[in-house]
Amino acid sequence: QVQLVESGGGLVQPGGSLRLSCVASRIIFSFYAMAWYRQAPGKQRELVAHISSGSSTNYADSVRGRFTISRDNAKNTVYLQMDSLKPEDTAVYYCNAAARNGPLEYWGQGTQVTVSS
């Protein structure tokens, strides 16, 4: 079955950086828009960053200028470079794949990011 496997989460001090990766299997990766969402305790899941199948990008206002989403279609991988991290970035980060034509959508299992001194 389709799998999205995230990695790269962890504990980092405020102002630090992390890079998340999400490797997709059993999909035609280039046909999918990819996104990163996050969910903090007691809050709803929110969109952090989105990259289309054509590599156009969009960001939540709260992360614009600090986070960068990118994709490598040859490696079936989407990345989220997170710089200047703040405590409010603490959340479980989820990878999402959505087919560019049709309703197919998949989620990863999530990776914890904790920003704390």
C-alpha cells in the first residue's frame, strides 16, 4: 500500500533548525502535490507549507520566511527546512500527498518537533 514516512523531527532550542523529510512509496510522486501540516496539543491540524506537482509553493503566514518546502521527484521525497524555530512551532508534523487530478490523498504517521530551551 501507499506509504509516506517522515523523519527528521526532534528537540531543538529556539532559533535552531531542523530538516524534515518524507519519502513516498507506491505512488507516481510527480503526479502529487505535497504538503506539510502540523498539529499542536489541543489545537486543530493546520497547513504549514504546500508544493504543487509543478513545484509552486505556498506557506502559512506564521512560517513564511523561516520554513522552506522542496521536493526531489527522483527520490520521491519532500523536505521541510525549518529555520529560526520558535517554541510555538512545537507540534507533530505530518506529510500529505494529494493527487493533482482526483480525490486520492494520503498521510504519513507524523514526526514530533519540540522547540524548547
